[in-house]
Amino acid sequence: MVHQYQLGGYHIVLDTCSGAIHVVDEAAYDVIALFEDHTAEEITAALLEKYADRPDVTEEELRQCIADVQSLKDAGKLFTPDTFAPLAGTFKERSGDVVKALCLHVAHTCNLSCAYCFASQGKYNGDRALMSFETGRQALDFLMDHSGTRRNLEVDFFGGEPLMNWDVVKRLVAYARGVEAERGKHFRFTLTTNGVLIDDDVIGFANREMDNVVLSLDGRKEIHDALRVDYAGNGSYDRIVPKFQELVRARGGERYYIRGTFTHRNPDFTKDLFHMADDLGFTELSMEPVVCAPGDPAALTAEDLETVKEQYELLAADMLRREKEGRPITFYHYMLDLENGPCVYKRISGCGSGTEYMAVTPWGDLYPCHQFVGEEKYRLGNIWDGVTNTALREEFRACNAYARPECADCWAKLY
């Protein structure tokens, strides 16, 4: 499958199944568009007519271009046949029941009351709770016991707000570090926080032990404070921004993400990204569309979608400008290896939720990921008995880029 588009004055051709990306001139762009359904004679005649006022577009040039396109096809870089479909159902089977990552919900409570929170202000439609050290330790043991020969393991301290259970977080990290050598494992920890409780202790410990820190900030003060409020209705921007800046400075400006959410209030989200980059000095950025019910006041509308599309293109152009000026920024969803393409396994299998990756509640229940926590029908089991709802695990194992018929004709299904 080939996808063609124009952006920033470039004519771009993406070959979906090989991952090859070609930047071509206008005539070659048209040749590729006609190539599969027309003969060389038909293509030449059509384009000689189209470019009648272009002396540089000759019959000889067009025939050479057609030959070049055929060579690219023969080399597997254009119109590449889909060889992944037969493998799609087998990738996850190869790893068996190996678990490589956990999202530890150390706190089902939060000190903010964000209007759009998918987790019901940290409660996940249940009771407020903090994970005990004993439960967290068992979760880490469960991960090590079910990780097979895999050495590198991922653990995200999540909530609610994990800093509301900070002592347990520190004790769990210490436990993991104390046993990883004898177990032949290495833990990579991530902390996701709203920042309200960040202090010198958090900064020092996080910068020693956390491989990544995700900091929640929605951008401009008026945008952030409209939705990310405490229980008294006060915005949190002024409280958290200085703390984020200090943490990032102490971290050397690396291994962090400022993670924002854009809603119906700010489909023009690049204004928030540029504020975070230009006014606040952050360079590692991520911005996600809100997840909520269609009727929610925060929900993005069909009209918003057109603005959002424009914003992504605006962001691409701006990032190129910054790169040329020697002051680049990173945008999480634009991190793509253009030389080698994305990992084939990830392209087909996705995030691995419910199989390689699971979320753990304060009570030790297992769910496919944080988005499912609290929905009883999606409970997989627990950290003591393991996965007991094997039918649900197999349902998630069957999820891949080819499992949804409505995605079959989408050029982006492998990205």
C-alpha cells in the first residue's frame, strides 16, 4: 500500500509495508499515482498532456522515471506486498505468557480534581486507596516471576497521584534494587505526577532512580487552570511549573516528558506546546487528545478535528525550523526512525496490554492497562494467583493491526 501526500512544498510517498519514504518531484509523484493501474504508454501520454507547458518534462524523462519506479518496486521499496498479515496472529504467541511491564497504581486518590480525568479523580469509579508496601512487593515479585528470560523490566508508578504514597514508592524501588542482581533483572522505573507534592526529596530520588519522569502540564496558564484544579477549584499552574522547572534542571534536561492533554477548549494545542518550549524552557514534550464521553464538555468535536489536523502540520513545520536554528524540541508522537522505520513487532502488535503489560490496583488486582481499571469484566486476576481470566488474556493477545476489518485499508495501520 502506498500513501502520497504533500507538505511544506515536498511531494512525499510512503510505502506502508516496507517503511520506505520517498521525496520526489511533481512528475514522479504523478507517475507513482498512476503506476499500478496504467501502462507505461498511458502514463506517458497523460503526463505529457498535463505538463505540456513544461519543457523539462519530456517523454524520455517520463519513461526513465517509470523505469526507476519499477526498479524501486523490484527492490521492495515501493508497492511492497504485505507479508505481515500471515504473521500478525503469531507475534504475541512467541512470547508466551511473559510479562515485561507493570503500571503500579500506588494511589487511587489524587490531590487534584481535573474535570476530564478518565480515572474519576483517581478513584477509578471505586474507593480511594493507597497500595501497601507488601502488595507492591508482591507485584514486583509477580513481574520477576513471570518475565521469563527477559532481563529489562519496566515499572511505572501511577495513580491517581503516586506522590501521595511516596514512602511506599521509595521502599519498592529499594526492594527492587536489592534483588535485581540475584534475580538477573534490571528495573527501569517511571514516575507520572501532577507535580503538586514535588519537593527536594522527590527531585533527588527521582533523578537518581527514575529512568523517566512524566510531568502533567496542559500548557498555557489559562488552559491548564481551567481544568486541572484542586478540590477548592483553584488552578495548579503556579504551584507546579517552578517545581517542574527545578526537577528538569536538576535532571540535566533529559529523560522526562511534559505531558499535556488537549480538549475542546484548546484544539489549537500548538500554542500550549510553544508556550511550554519558548516561555518555560521545556524541550521534551507530549500532547494527547482527551479521552472522554462524546457528550462531555471537554470532548473534541468534528469541527475541532479540522483544527487539530492543521495543528499537527503546523507543529511539523515549526519543529523543522527549530532544528535548523539549533534549538530542537522533541514531540513524543513524532519520534520515528526514518532510516530504519518503526519496529515491526510494535507495528503489528501494538502496546501489548493484557499480555506483556498490565496494571495493578492498590488491592493487587490485574487489568490489561490503566484505561480498564475498575471495570470488573476486564479484571485479569491478581498478583498472587496470576492471570485467571485466561479467555480475556487471549482476547487481548489476538489484538493486532490486522484484527480490525475497518482498519484494513488504512495506510497508517502499521504506525
